[in-house]
Amino acid sequence: MSAAARLTAEESVAAARAIVPRLRELAHEAEQRRKLPDESVALLKRAGLLRTIQPLSCGGNALSMRTHLDVVSTVAEGCGSTAWVLGVAQAHSWMLGHFPAQAQQDIYGANPDTLVSAVIGPRGVARRQADGSFILSGTWPFGSGCAHSDWLLLGAVVQDADGNVIDEGDLAVPTAQVEIKDDWHVAGLQGTGSSTMLAKDVHVPAHRFLSLPALMQRITPPFGAHDADWFARAQPVPVLSFCLVGGTLGIARAALEEFRRTVKGKRILYTSNHIADEWIPTQIALGHAASLIHAAELVLYKAADDIDEHARENRPMTVEMRARIRMDCAFAPRLLLEAVEKLMLIGGASGLSLKSGIQRAARDLRAINMHGLLLLETNAEIYGRVLFGKDAGTPLV
């Protein structure tokens, strides 16, 4: 594995903070390009931020969920799309710690700052061959950051020679072996380049496969290895859910600060003498929004700390805690969306400018709230079922 300077939590957050001003300048360009500018990705790599929760075996920093939240939320203060790509890329690097060592070497051996994109859900089909390798075909939408990736993790059901489903999991594939469609035309997270990926009869060696049921059941090698990085033993679904939401906090914080800066001294049109920051409705909206953001922050850091605590002890979470964290990962982004929409509506029509960070924040938060794993009603149902002592109705908790 290529050597890379291992960063501490404090160094990682400082490195993230240092690139925020430039990411903020590049945010509008990211939206126009519909994918991150090359410079934005280079900034993440030079800062070592892709390696935050990447295991030591993959050349990473092997830090914590709390540090992941610190880093990704900080990056989001500059650019929400960049933070989204960073957050999910960190999830993928964490997953690769559960792949065989040869796959880790294939991907990170020459460069521990390799960006790995993914669509983790089993949308494709992998036909298992007699030698244990796979022939992979399928279509995977929403491949965030795929244009800047060197490797992909693509989810698939696994079939035997007779077409029987025998497993499901993720297969590591060089990006060059996959077609990427230019089809990311959306109203939120525009800069993420979450394009559709297509593969047809791609050969994948046996060592580049990870069984998702084995990961979810905590029976992959890191869970039983005494010398594994402690965070590699974190509960899988909470980790993968949480890596979707870290940026939401920074997006909302940045919108709050822009609102405070831009409305000060602004005259309320069609009134006799109202000034925005002296007008009681504006003050109420700001206080309410700030409290919503603070509440979401408390929810997210509590979830991060619970994930970290159980990982350190290599202790499985109860289904109730897992369901609660999945709910937390839907509830906090909804609070943040509510906060930013309050600011957007009371801030006046100037906030409609496509160069306004507040309207971009509102659109990005709306898009994140629409992610299938983060739908509030779905997660509330799962959590409610578990609280009643019923089956969760899904293995994804």
C-alpha cells in the first residue's frame, strides 16, 4: 500500500476548513457543469479528506463517525455538492475495508486517495462462474461523483449457472470498464454528477466481491479480527445511512450565515419604514431557524457518538437503536430543510438569484430529503414498528 501521511481528527477538520473559501467560489461552477470541477476534487484529495474513515489496510486515516460529521459538514459550508460526493465516497472507502485484501490492494495500492463511487443497492445481475469470478451487467442510476472516480462499487444480485439467486452484494469495477451517461439534469445537488452507469458482461474477479448479507450480519473478517481498525467494526446500515447526511448540517449553517449577512440593513419593500433585521417577523424566523439547526446538530452528533461507541466495543447495536439512527438520519435533514426554507421565504426575492447560496441550500436539502433511504415517513414507520415490538419490515436497519 502506498504510504500517505495519516491525519488526526483535528488535522482533518483544519484541512477541511482551509478549503471552504475556494469551494464556495467553485459552487456555482459545479452547478453549471452538473458535476464537480476538477479543482474541487483535487482539493479534497490534497487535503486527505477522502481517507477520513478509510481503514488503515486501505491507506486511510481510520478515524470516527464524529470526525466524518465534522469534516463533511465543514466542507458543506463551502459547497453542498462537494460535501455530498465526499460523504458517500467516505462510505465506499469504509466498505472496502470489508473486501478481501487483494481488492484493497487493487484499488488503493498505488494511491490511497483514490475516489470510489458506487450504487450499493443490487440493481444489476452478477452471474457467478465456475472459477468463482463474475460476469456483471446492469444499469445503475445516481452514481454520485462517478466522472471523477477510478473505481466503482456496483450492487447486484448474484446468480448461479441456472439463474438461481444465491447472494447479493457489491462488485468493484474499474470505472473505465463502465459507460457513464450524461443524464444528470436535476433541481438539487446539481453539482454531484450523479449520472447513470451501464455495464454489459464485465468480468469481475472473485476477490472483488463483497456479500451484503454478510456485511449486514457483521460476519465479514473485520468483525472477528482482533487487529482490525476499531471503526471497521461499526454497524453497517447506520454507517451507510449516516454518510448521506453529514453535509446537510453544513449546508444549513452556511445558509444561516448568508442570511444574517445579507438581510442586515435591508429595507422591506412595500412598507413604510421596515428594516429586515429590525423587523420582528425576521427576528422570529432567524431565531426559529437557528434553533432547528441546533436541534439537528444535537441529533446527528448523538447518532455519530452511538455508532462510535459500539464500534469501539465491537458490540452490535440493538434493532431499536439502529431503527432510531435510521430515523435520525431522516429527521435531522428535515429539520434543516425547514430551517432554510424559513430563511428563503422571508429573505425576499433577491434569494431567487441562482448565485444565492440560500436558494442552492434549499434545493440541495430538498434533494437529500428525497433520497430513498432518507424518506421521513418510511423511516418513521420502521422506527414505530420496532418500538411496538414488531419486525422492522426490512433488513436495512
